[in-house]
Amino acid sequence: MTDSAPPPYPGNPTKGPEPGYPPPGQAPPMQGYSQPYGQPAQPGGYPQQPYGQPAYGQYAGYGQPQGYGQTTVVVAQPALTMVQQFRETPVHTRCPHCQAEVVTATSYETGTFAWIICLVLCLVGCDLGCCFIPFCVDGCKDVTHSCPNCRQVVGRYNRM
């Protein structure tokens, strides 16, 4: 390697150094320090450390953690209960009586909707026995959901 002069600073040499660059022959100041490099500001020959920055030879991760002395508050919220929608088909649910995970058994019962359809058919003129058809059709009856384990009623779907 040869000892050669460093390349000149950018800018016009007749005009002087550009703003932000030191004059030729001086070292640029170190980032984040108040004293230029090579000029000791405190005993021991090390430049003064800015507040909050580690000194030479110290790792910023040593010592107390960043959030030391802070308190974290944990707020427990109540669990939300899902409302099960009971329709015509069996549903997968937890039985509130025996606490078992089951698929409900469905059965049909005569409800208000079947009686209203019967009355309407009777008023229209189907009074020779045709007005009793809604009592035979499952689509006009209410649906009762029960647990297959304990046989307790879990839910009901009313058509009206």
C-alpha cells in the first residue's frame, strides 16, 4: 500500500468546503457527540457520552430492562356465550343438563302455526277433512331439540 493523500472533499476547492463538511485537514465530528474525534473532553481521553447512550465497551442490552419499573395492568373480561340458533335440522351443541357435546335429536309437535293453517283452510272451504292436513305435515309443526344422552329438552323452534 502506498501512502497517498486522501481524495479531496467534494465541492469547489477555490470556494472552500461545502456546508456540513469540515475544512481540509480536520477530521469530521463523530455522530451524536459534542466534541470532535481526537479531542478528549473528560479525563481518560474519551469523549463525553450523550445522555441515555452507553459508554464505550458497554452493551446497551445489559443492566435493567427497558420497561423496568413500569406496571402492566391486565383486565379480564367475561366470556361471551354464543346463542344457539335452533331450526328444523339437528345442531351440534353442549347439553346444559349433562354437559356432553351432542348433536340434538329433533321431534315435531303441533304448535300455533298448524292451528292457524287449519283455520284458514276451514274458512276457505276445505272443511271436509282437508283442513286437518297441517297436523300431518312436519313443515307446519314446531321442532323440539333434545339431548340424546339425558333426553332433556335443549331448545325449541317455533314456527310462529
